[in-house]
Amino acid sequence: MAFPSTAVLFLFFFLCLILLPLSLADSSLDPGLPSPSSSDIHDILPKYGFPKGLLPANVKSYNLSTESVFTIELEEPCYVNFEKLVFYDRKITGKLRYGSVSEVSGIQAKLAFIWVSVSAIEVDSNSDMLEFFVGFISKKFPAKEFEKIPSCRRNADPLIDLMDSM
């Protein structure tokens, strides 16, 4: 039985040293989740357990890092009327994980006469509800309310938008 030469062993170990770190880096990505290079953020949301209509239609661009940190840029700030009036700033940021969005900035909801910042959103799959957090306070809404991608209004008052279009 012949033993491999020193050069062959050296080459084998050299390749192992190069290929092992590369394979470990690739394995750190979750193969079940979409890549950040996918074309439309509305198509990515369901892969994280959220309905497509959580964000308005006027998304200009987005970035989703491998650490699940996202930045979404809208064409312009806008208002959407769900069960509550919601304001989306031009830039929305946060951390996206399956079934939850945390560290949210750039989304506000109108409660009575005041605007409050949404800090997190979670999917309650047992009841098919979305739970929106404003600090330590939360409110649940049916997920079906967010299935359709909403159009934006430039103003909180729909009459102002109507007059602007005339």
C-alpha cells in the first residue's frame, strides 16, 4: 500500500482550509427564506408569514440584509386607511423574522386624535390576526384586512387628495 506524497497531502489540506470557511459562510444563510435580491417586497412578505398588503403599493426600493435588517424606501410618504389611518414615512426600517417585525421605524397609526409609532408587528397564526405594538400596548387586526396591496394617499384627509387631482 502506497502512501500519498507530501505534495498531495499539502494540496488536500490547503483546499480544505480554503473551502471550509466558504461552506460555513453559505450555511449561515437560512435556505428556507428568500434572498434579499428578490424583485418585489410584496412577494417576500408571505414567505415571512405576513400578508402582501402590509406595505403600500408605492415601494421604490428595499434592502434586506442576511441579518434580517431591512430598509424600505417609498416614492413618497403616504397614508393608507385600514381599520385605522396609517402613515408610512418615506423610509421604513426594522428587523424582519418569520412571523415578526421588530425595531420598526417609519410607520405611525392614528388613535383618536394622536399619532403613535408602530414599534413591532407579530403574526398570530392561531387566530389569523396581526398584532401591532405601540410600545407595550398592542391591538390585533384580522390578517385578511392586509391581503390586498393598498394604494397611497398623499394626505390624511381624502378630500384634499380629491381636490389635488382636479
